[in-house]
Amino acid sequence: MVPWAPRRGEVARRAAITCLAAMPCLAWPGAAARAQLIDSAYPKDVPGFDTARGVSVTSRIQDDVAWSQIPLGAGLLHPEVTESLSYDSAILAGQRPSWIVSTRPSVTYTSVDPARGEAIGAVASVDDERYAQAPDQSYTDWTAALGGVVDIANCKVTAGYAHLALHENDNDLDAAQYERPLAYAVDILRLSGETQPSRLSLRPSADLMRFAFGEATIGGAPAPQSYRDRLVGDLGLTLDYGIMGYRDPNQFEVVIRTGGARYPNTTLDQPGRDWVGGSILLGVEHDLDGVWGWRVALGVGGRAYANAYQDQFVPLAEAALTWQPSERTTWHGVLFRRIEDATNEGIGGYVATVAGIAADHELQRHLILHLGADIERATYSGGTRQTITSGRAGLLWLMSRNLRLNATVILSDHQNGGAAAGDPSFGEDAVLLGITAGL
């Protein structure tokens, strides 16, 4: 699942245009489980990493309960901290329940010059999780990021860098049976551009990511994960074309990507997993018109491996939908299918399919109900699968300009097989009560 407000910001670039635009529907404040996909850990409010959140009842918070911010030079500073108490019935693949105390402080700086179309954003955050019944499962994550947007020759250029120190546990999609959360770090450098507004818009991009994994313990034995260390590069070009002309909310889209990965560390009995690949997606999108916003892009993608792994050539998809039947209700839907690097040795990659639907409804002026359901699936060579299905319900109370209170219930089902052979299938239930204070 993908963490969302109040932990994530509501920074909209183009409502319901990218696949990630609807990803908030995949979670609710303080969700106990997290997907392995790195998108779930992107920092908030930082150009290059923030993603369009669409428009919902939660992004139309009334002025009297909008977050307070501290003026600092030409920008605004927003510190906040979330304290929560939760209970998870399956913190270790269904084997152990525990009460969890979470502390999540963060500080965000944003400076925006609308007249010049320029912006700067920076964030530092910590996520400390303490397990009362299983202290060895406790961990601390942290993130720091900086990004900016500038106009260069009438082209909007965005650059961002982030360092993420994270942990992966065995409840994640495509994760092994770790006895303790696995520490890993990610460095992400992003550069993108967008041509000046016209009927045809070009958006080139370049991403460079470095993954470094620590050592795990599996079955009581040390299990170094450095074979998963990798350097991943990605080049992309997105072309948007107004169907009826300039500023037409309906557009054709072509997305072309190419990239590759270098694995510097290999084990003696396994070949390296270096690969090159690419994809092309064709789609149609509709800017949010107050009621509907959607994007559907379909295509194909593949990877060719340098060593004895099965090459992949599969259908891919990115789709997002926002529907606002009334000012008090917003529906979100999302679907994406793409190739991801696999955890287990002997497997080059797997196909990740994630879909979700969610609704936010304003019960009262400051009380928001959230309902949602997700499915995450990893499909490996030979057709074996791992599937996580979950449903959730939550309430968000906007108490004041400085306080948010949320309560959440999440029910999940984990079905493991194939690459996860021998891993148990299990159910996981979680309840959470948290409060966020900010200035």
C-alpha cells in the first residue's frame, strides 16, 4: 500500500493525469503495511518526486483547518509529527501479532513563485516503528530530499535528489522470509523537462537510482542481500497532443521508455542479473473537468538479460480515474502493470500488477470517511503468483489548523506461491489510531 495524507502532501501538478495520480486510493493515514515498490516511499512536496494527487474532498480542506505554516524567507516551513498506536495480527508472515507505537516527525520547506513558474522544495522525515510484543522487529526509516523547478528557454526543467533509508519486511510483495526487517538504502536522481504550452507537449525525463541492501537472517542463518545491489538508469519521453487543439482537455499520449540495470555483486552459484529493456504505451487522457478526470495508457514492454534468465516481453498498462459525483464525494481508481526486479536469487524479474478503488466522503464539514480495496500481484516466470488483497475503512477528523486525528481498520489476505514456495499464506488484520500535530 502507498502511504497517504497526512503523512503525504497534497501537491497537484495535473489532476488525474499520471498513473500515480490515483495511488492515494491505495492507502489511508497510518496504514500498517507497505508495498515494496519504491513509489510508496517518495518524499512529499519536493519537485521531481511529488505526484498529482487528483482532487478530492481531502484536498479541498477549509481554510479554518488548513495546515498552519511558518514563513521563512521567501518560503514556508511546515513541521509536523504523527503519533499512532496500532495492532497488527501478522507482523511476521502470520506468525506474530503485536501492538505498534509509531512516531513520524517531518519538516517540509516550500517556496513557489507562480509568476515565474519556479519552485523549490525540501523535506526531511523519520518513521520510527516500535513493536511491543516483538522488539526485534522494530526499525527506523528516514528520508531527505531536495528538488526545484526553473524556466529555461521557455521550457520547465525539474531536478530532484532523494536519499531514502528504508526497511523491507516479509509481508511485502515479493519479499523473502526475513526474521527481521531488511535495511536498504535508495539514492534517486531525477531530471525532467516540459516544453512550453502548445498543442503538442514534450516531456523528456532521466532517472538514476542506486539500491544498496544490508544483511538479513533467514532460518537462523545470515543471508547477505548485496546480490540485490544495483544501479538502474531510465530515459523517457512523453508526448501529449490535444485532440481538438491547444488547451483541449482530451489528449492523445505516447510514452516511450528505455533503461537498464547493472548488478555489481553476484553470488558464486548465480549469474548476474544485468538487463536492458524498454516500453511503449499509447493512451488517451482527460483533464479533470470538475466531475471526471481519467487516463488510460496501454502498451508493451520487455527486458533482455545478460545471463541465463528468461527474457520478458509482456503487456503493460497505466490507468487512473477520478470521479466527483458531488462536492462531498470523490472516487478514485488506479491500475498499473509493469516489470520489477525480483528479490529471490535465480529470478530476473517479475510482473507487478496493482489495482485499487477508493472513496472519500465528507460526512460533516471536518469529518471524512474513507473506504477502499486493493489488490497487488506478483507474477513470476511459469505463471506462479503471489497476491495481496486488502480492504480498509477509516475516519479522518480535521480538528484544527494544527491537529488531525485518524482511525483505520485494514483487513488483508496474503496468498503466496511460486517464488514464495514454502512461504505460508495468511491473513493480516490491523487497526490504528493516530494523531498528527503540525505548525
